[in-house]
Amino acid sequence: MKKILLQKLMVGWAAFLLPFYIQAQAQRSVVSLSQSNPSNIGWNQPSRLMPFKTKGAFTAVSIVWHQQPGFERQRFFLSFSKNGDTFEGLNLVTPDPHAQPARDQYISQLYYIGPDYQYFMLIPLNWNAFDSIAVHFFDPGVSNTDAVEQMPVESDQEACPCPQPSYMGRNDWCPSGDCPPDATPQYTTADHLIIHHSAGVNVSSDWAAVVRSIWDYHVNSNGWDDIGYNWLIDPNGVLYEGRGDGRLGAHFCGKNGGTVGVCMMGDFTDISPTYSAIDKLVSLYSWNACARGIDPLGTSYHAASGGDLINIAGHRDGCTTSCPGDAFYPLLPQVRTAIKDRIENVCFGVAGSEEETKNEMVAIFPNPTAALLHIMVENEAVGKVDLVVMDAIGRQVGFFKGFEKNGPTGNFDLNLENLPSGMYWLKIIQGEDFSMYKFAKQ
């Protein structure tokens, strides 16, 4: 008898931590099972060999199934094994809320397994309820570790000083060229900015490979023309170009007109995104909101939905879903406030003329810091200096007052040893004036 060990939803997570040094090509295969095909011997045989041996850090798995007419939506389970004997994980297969399948067709969420697994097992509660089942396997291979974020071209949005953040372009996260964009894209002018989570892995050694697996899932399982999101952000704060800005996405339950959709990669049902990821989200949507004149704290009419929608909305604000996760969704009001503050106090605050800024210099070092942060302020102001440390969404996490600047140069030290690792903002207050600077805590 085969043994099944009940574990967490995903298996083999140690594989995501393995280092990688060589490039490997992607592999894709589909195992199709059909009850109506008499040549399909062993239709209800639960255990099967996977179609290939994984070369990369993981294999992404998704399932597309059709039910027989007259049956209610049936549940079934998915499990994996390294040796064909002991199966690990009994994963309840649930439909992906982003997918918009045909009648009596369902598409599962995306699952990830480590490279050592060779067998899979399907366990429906009733085989007779299914007409066909297709199990999609995708090994994204290994990414180019030399790829770096590219700086965007100069924007023509002269009225908005918020810069477009650097990002990984499609050729960076898919250098082989086998993740092509939609050849006939549709375009839209965004008036609403939507926030998602991928509901996938929270730890990976190769996030570009995760992006490729999401592209494959959206195109080859869902049947879309391209990856559904306009942008994606990994837990390290790296931004990836999906469809890109201005292109109509496929992320908001068929109401995609007038939106930009960003996916925060990870499952934020029980945990929040990292500071680095939130900071990049705030940076991206500060640029979007500022350039398009979108009020980050407002609500306005969204034509594709036919009603009012929060300007910077979570996926669940317009669709029946828990996305972007129960732990992340309550933080969205603070994200909106951080975006507004970034536009007003950072983007416009650093856009002064040369005459206004030439006599001021601020140095923060070491950056990143492990404990002690040294600040040097050189300007004409003297007197009291207050220092405020804020996290990526503008929450105050430290307040330091009582410093005095008695001449043109002031030097101040902050002990941040107990501050968690992440991206932060330092606000330097001198009388009625202040300036803000980004730093990282290791």
C-alpha cells in the first residue's frame, strides 16, 4: 500500500534554497486523461510518473478539468512522491479565482514542487464526475544570475517628478525568448491601480523562474495571450515587467479596462509582504498615480466595473476573492497614505531648483547598515534637529529628538540594532523644513 504523509500544501521547499550556477532550458509537458477515450488505459489509476526530470529549482504544476454534466463541482486531491511509494502532501485542488474558464471547465491554482519528485497522484472523490483532466507540468529552468534591473527611459511626464522605478524587463526574466508578449495587445488608460498577491511560494532562490512559471500558467493553462499582470514584485523588492504599462491586463475578473495590475509575489494570507516589496509597490504606484493624476486616497467611477471603486484597490474590492490576502489587505490604507506622502513630500520635495538645494548636503552611511547609522547634514540652518525613522508604508518606527546643529555641519548617530531588516525612510526635521532619505537595515 502506498503511504501518504499529510504535510503542508507545498512540498520540497528546501529545493528553493539551493544555489544555482548554470542555465537550463525550460521544459513543458501535459498529461491528458480522458474518460471518453477508450485508448486511455488506466483512467482511474491514481499514481503516475511525471513526464520529465526537473532541471531547475522547482516544477510548477496546474490542472485543467472538465466535469460530466449533472455533477456538482467535485473536489479532488493532488500528491507527489520521490520514489513512487511514499507520497507527501495531500493538496486540495481548488480553482484559481483569476481564471475565467468555459462552462463545466475548471483551472486549478498553481502548485510548486521540488526537483526530486518523480511521481504524482490524483485522488478525486468520484472519478465518474470528471470527463477529462489535464495536468500541466512546467520546469522553468535556471535564470541568468547576471541580469540586473534596468533603468527606464526618460519619462515625458514633466508635470510629475516621481520617477519610474528600475525593473527587470521581459528579456531579463526570460532571456531565452520563449515567453513572448501578446502580438496584438489592447491598450487602456488607467484610472485605477489594483493590488494582487500570487498566492504561491514565499521563498525562492530564483524569482525570475517564478515569473516564467506564472507566464506559462496564464498562457498555457488559462489560455490567455500573455501573463495577466502589468507588473510583478518579488519579496526582495525586485520589479518585473509583465504586460507593462498601458496594456490591457487580465487580472481583475474581466473588468480590466482602466486598470494597472501589480502582483506581489507570495501568499499573504497569514504573513505580510516584506518591507522591500512594499517599498517598491509604493514607488511604482507613486509614479503611476502622479503621472495620471490619480488621487491615492480617493474613490472614483470605474467604467469597466460600472460603479465606484477605490482608486488604489485590492483585488477583492472588485471581485469575489480573498486576494491580496487577509494579512496584507488591512495594510492597504497605509499603502495609499504612503503613496500620497511619497508624491507630495518626496517626489515634489526633491524637485527643487538648483538654487534651493545647492547649499545642502546630506550623507547617510553605512547604507545598508547593520546597527549604527551615521547622518551628516551640511546646510545653513542651525538649532534643533529631529530624526524620524519610518517603514516602507510610512509608519513611524523610531523617533529621535534632542539633537543640536550649532554650525554649518551636524553629525548624528542612530543605534538601529533592534530594527528589523528591511527598507526604511529617514525624515530629517529642521524647524518647519524636512527632507527624506531611503536606507536599508541588514
